[in-house]
Amino acid sequence: MYRTKNLNITADLKVSKLILNDPYLMLMLEHFGIDVPLHDKTIDDVCRESNINSELFLTFANLYNDVQHTYDNSFSYNDITTIINYLKNSHKYYSDEIYPNILSIIKQMNIANNHKEMALVEKFFEEYFKEVTEHLEYENNIVFPYIIELYKKTVDPKQSFSIDEYSVSEYKDHHDDIEEKLIDLKNLLIKYLPQKDDFAIRRKLLFCLSELEYDLDIHSSIEDLILIPIVTEMEKQVKTIG
């Protein structure tokens, strides 16, 4: 897993340098909907062209650099659509690319190492994938539309919208930690699962699970530390509007 090291990420930094230092940040650009080639554009250039708050971009980049990164949550309601589009794109990455890829590797392991424990791993991951899919659909179909309508109400108080229909507090309650089972699966691969000519496939699976765990951690931080506080403030404002 690549991580940025000893790089001061500022708005005048060339995005190409950022990516060369940490190729994994190509995924962040993809989630933002930023295209390549980047030429010699700075972060500020790219953000201006893509209508993205450069401070938001820098915060996300620093989350990839260090998940424990601290910052002042000073983003505006206008950042909501950017954040939600980013999260939707990451959902698509999980459901269309990384989860099917992991399941494919598990099936390869099952063929190479055919025993009852391996069959249980496949069943375990399929059930986990189903749980995650339900979580992503909940966000896509209930949470995000609610937030967008809430945002529209803050822009135009005449918009028809009932704050009593839903609350971000329900999102917090529903926002389960879906990373725990990944840790269980990694422990199973390393500590307990018998091996039979599958070391290379097992290594590939462990790398994929670690990559997913890393990205999910950032995804959760964006939701918990950035999105939910903004939505909480919007709800307060809309309640005063009535």
C-alpha cells in the first residue's frame, strides 16, 4: 500500500507530483471525477476547473495520507454535492470492481485449496458482500436524496420539505462499522486457514482486503467527520426556517 511520505500537500502542489508520490491517490481523483492527463496543473488549477473546493480536496488528500489527520470542519453547505458525488463514486468502485474482484480471488483459492474451511470463507464473504450492498443502497436511496433535498431547502426556503420525515441521527445509528468482518477474514487467512499450493493467491487476496479496509476507513471518516456535521448544521437551519 502506497502512502504519501514527507510531502507537504498544498494547493500550489502539482497534482502529478502528488500522484507520483502516492499512486493510490489516482483512486481519489477518480472518485472526485477528475480526469487525466493532468499536465502541470496544480491542485488549485484542477479544483477550479472541476468546481471543487480546494480545501475539501486537500482534506481528502490528507486523509489518504494519514487517516488520523485532524482539521477544522469549516466546509460550507455548497460542498455537499461534491461530497455526495464522491461517496457515490466510491460506492460504485466497491460494488462494481473491488468486491467482485475479491470474490473471484476467493473462488480461485477454493479451487486450488478445496476443503470445507475454504467453502466457509466463500460463504462468509458472500454474506458480508450482501450486508455491504444493503448498506450502500441505504445510503444511495435514502440518506443521500434526503441530504440533497435538505440542501435545496437551505438554498430556497420556499422548497417543500419536512424535517420530521428523517434525521441524520438515524444515519448515525444505521452507520455500522462494516470493516470488522474484513479484519476477521484477514486473521482467518493468516492464522487458521490450511494451505495447499495457494500462497500466491492468498497473498493477492490479503493485499486486496487490506486495500479495501484502507479505503473504507477513509470513506467512514469522510462521512463521520465531514458529511454528518454539515448535515447536522443544515437540519438546525431548516428547523428555524420551519
